[in-house]
Amino acid sequence: MIVQKDLIRILCYGDSNTRGFVPLSGGGQRYDVDQRWTGLLQTALGNNYEVIEEGLDARTTNIDDPRPGFVGKNGLTYLVPCLDSHKPLDLIIIMLGTPDLKALFNRSCEQITAGLEDLIKLTQQNKTLIVSPPLLVESTEFAKDLFKGASEKSTGLTSSYNKLANKCHCGFVSGEDCEVDKQEGVHLTIKGHQMMFKRIYERIIELHLV
């Protein structure tokens, strides 16, 4: 915990690629703090900032996951208590959408974007930065069933999220070309976390928070 007063506080709200899920680890492993994009962001920003990690594996935008063991994955229902818990906040970074691409949800790109918009409506008293997730590769052994039909939708999220950011007067960062593990196809590599950090850090500078 950082106890220094008058810090600029940044909430990073996302799924497993915010938490730092290590590809093909079954969820049991997490990248070290100095490897995750959130940790890299904290180091780059320095001691006058507090980067708050709120990454949860399988977190969706605004729908419940009906499978056993997946209670509490709805990003919309948790966002309000999360914002209340961490306020005051100077910036909210939201990177969601990948778990919504799972075949069991059968969601279109438009539905996922509408789900994200429900979250954005709750953050309008704060500066908000929308981050489009990395492109998903469904042809891998890991993703071919779980994310069947998701690759094309994943590609569409970038432009759809950018339009949403313009509509809601939010900042936008494209994470589409940040590297995911080639054997798994869903989660960021260490290099991918570095790429994501760089894009977000540069956008924070443009927002005059640095």
C-alpha cells in the first residue's frame, strides 16, 4: 500500500490480461509485478502515482457466466462497489471484451461494445480510458472450442471501441497488435505486456496526467 498523500490514482479494470495470466498455466500462474503492464506503468509513473490493479480472470463486460465456479465475473455489477472502494480516482482504465467472445455467450461485436458502454456510463465523473484487447487467435488448441468464431469479432472490437470512446468522450488505446502467446492465442506474452504498457503510458501523457 502506498500511503503518500495527494497521489494521482489510476484504476486498471480488466480481465485476465490485466491480472497477468500466464498463458497455458491453467490460471495458476501470474506474471510478476515487474512483468505485468500495470506494474510497468507504476514503475514508469513513479511515486506520485498509485496504480490500482483490478484484473479478474474471465471478467465479462455486463453478463453473468452461468458455469459452476464463475460467480462474480460480471464486470458491470462489480464496477460500482469497486469505484466506491477506491475513490477518489483520477483515471479509470477499462480493458474488457475478450471473455465476452467465448462461444457460450454467442455475442456479436455490437453487443460486446454495448456491454462496455454500460460500464462507461458509470465512470463519467472520472476521466476514462478505453483499451481494446489484443486480437484473439481462435485456431489454437486452447481457443478453438472455447472461442470458436471469435477471431473476426475480436478484430472488429478495435474500431467499435474507438467509436464508443469518441461517443462518450473517453480516451482510447488500441491493444490489438500487442503480442499474445502463439500456442494459446488469448493471453499476452511478457513482450505483449510491455507493448500494452507503452501504449497506455503514452496516452496518459497525452491526457496531461504526467
